[in-house]
Amino acid sequence: MKILSIETSCDDTGIAVLDTKENKNSPEFSVLSNVIASQVEMGKKYGGVYPAMAKREHQKNLVPVFVTALKHAGLLKSLKNNLSKEKFEKLKEILEREPELYKKLILYLKKYTKPDIDLISVTNGPGLEPCLWVGINFAKALSFAWDIPVVPVNHIESHILVNTLENKNIKFPAIALVVSGGHTQLILVKKFGDYKILGETRDDAAGECFDKCAKILGLGYPGGPIIAKLAEKNRGRASIQLPRPMINTKDYDFSFSGLKTAVLYAWQKSNKKPDSNFFVSRRKSYKFKKLQKEFAAEIQQAVIDVLIKKTIKALKDFGAKSLILGGGVSANQELRKQFEKVMNDEAVRFLSRDKKRTINFLVPQANLSTDNGLMIAVAGYFKQKKTVVWSDIQANGNMRIGE
């Protein structure tokens, strides 16, 4: 079975083609293509993601990304299409709110014929609703034009399921930590499809905190990769100590808004009454950059400390056999390294009490931690029996996993 997937939940336009085969124990996945058009450069220019602008970019990018994905998968067929006039009129109706996307899709449909696709999977939440709707309407149009079944999938669940690409036999129960710009959640995974949110951020998500802290430090967007890069260059201990919000509470919730506020006050104090040459003088410019590195390292470590402490607590409390990481922040190499180290240490302690218990640590490749079409295709495989009538798919920006 070949699955075409569409991801437009935020500012990345992702389309992938996944070939799946069944065997006795687990599915066999073959990645035929995974193409992403990023809006990072636009985000850098404007200092963040703006839904209306991101929506327009998705309209521009979807068909070119789609064509590239089909080409990479060897599924692009340059034959005259035989769609009826009535179908073209219906497509115009489906894409009435996506005029630029409609024009591009019609040009494609007049040149190419139906590819060898068995299922379409599309993100319908959570995310930015203007962005979600572009991908959904594109999926609706393709499903209608080619009479291909379509299944809506949950973006957060996709971050969890993408781990099955390289790990076929995940042991349950599992704890999933999904951490990104919009979400920070600890999820109990009893089995795939059976989830319970244990805890989540009460305010800012971890990725959002990185972005806001980077702005305070006078750095660019997105903040996470910049802070990680500066933290890596830092030498020695930081000259400041930031709080670890909610690290010792008995629940599984997070709060990173207070960390951002602490960074603001500490940064203002560190730069109190600079002389007129503070940003110009070589010597003081060096001091300023050194201070940025120290702050970056401490910010990153504060977030990592909280994430690890809460996650280990959930692993112990629920007797988990696997830890699954997902979401854009999980691409952070220092986070991965420290999680791996503490998991090795904690595993020894767990085993000392229960020799039959082992804990698997699962994290996708860094390029699959961030938003991408491939994770939506994998989720489509697991949700293949939950296809819906294309006209019934709705966007839900506040969708929650397990509900």
C-alpha cells in the first residue's frame, strides 16, 4: 500500500510517499519520498510565525512540493488527464478559499494523470487552523479528483508513531514526551491508539520559551537552534543561575513562562548601565557575546533539567517499558545526549528492583523530530481503517490526543 501524506499544521509544507507491506510481526516501511518546504527564512525576517502569512506560503508551496515528492517516488506520470468538466468545477468549489492553490492544482491535473496511491493521510489538528485548512482542502481535492480514500490524523500522535520507522517492536506501556514550539506533553501510551495525557505545560511550551528567551538576548528566530549552538560554544560554568520551574512538584505538568521572565530580569541586570561603546568596543563586544553564550547554556540546561526530572518520574510511576521522544525540541542534541545518559543510569536502578524490567529509549532521527510529511504517512498507516468521506474532514486547532 502506498500512502501520500500532507502536513501543513504550522509553517512547514510537508508531503511524503510511504510504501507499506504487512508481515507476521510488524509492518515493513519503505520511504519513497519526504519533501519539506520550510518557512524559516520568512520567520527570521518577521521574527516568528504569522498564520495568515504561513497560509499563503502553503498555498504557493503545496503543488511544487507535491510534484517533487511524486517525482522522487517515481509516481509522476505525464499523461493527459481524463477528468470531466464537472469534476473541474467541483474542484473549484472545494478550493474556493485557496485560489492560488486551485490554479496550481488545475495546471498539474491537466498535465499529469492519477499516481499509484492507495491512501491519503492529512493532518487535521492540532495546529494553526488557517494552515491546517490549506492542507485539508488540498487532500479533499485530491481525494475527490482521483477517488482515493483519505484519513485525518493527529499531529501529536504522528510525532509518537514516527518512531516505528526504526523500532518495530515497541514495548508497552510507554511514556511519550512530545516537546515542540506549541506543545510540551507527557503522554501515557498504553498501546498505539490508546493515550492519556499525564501532564502538559500550563503556559509556554519549551520551544516557545526558547524563542522568547532568544529574543530577549538579541538573537534571531527560531530561538531553539540558535540557543543550542551558542550553548555548545560556551566554556565553563555560567555566571548566572536560573530557576527550574515546577521541577519538584508531584504532578507531571510544566511551566516555562517563569523561566522566560527570570531570563529577562537577569539579562537586564547583567547589562545594567553599559557605556556608549558597549556594543562597539572589541573587548566589550567579546564580553557581550560571552554573556550570550552563558545565558544560552543556562537556559538550555534549565529546560532539559525539568524535562528529564518530570519524565523519569512518569516512567517510574507508571512502570513504563519504553520512553518515546518526539517534537521539534527533541532534535536538540544536548537534550538527546543527557536523556540517553540518564536513561542508562536510571535503567540500572530500575533493574536492581525488577530484573525483568527493561526500558527502551526511542527517539527519531533529528530531521524526523521536526514537522514533516513522513510522520503523517506513518500515522496514516496505523489509522488506515478510519478513513472518512473527504467532505467531512474538519480542522481542529485545539485537538488533543486521546480524546
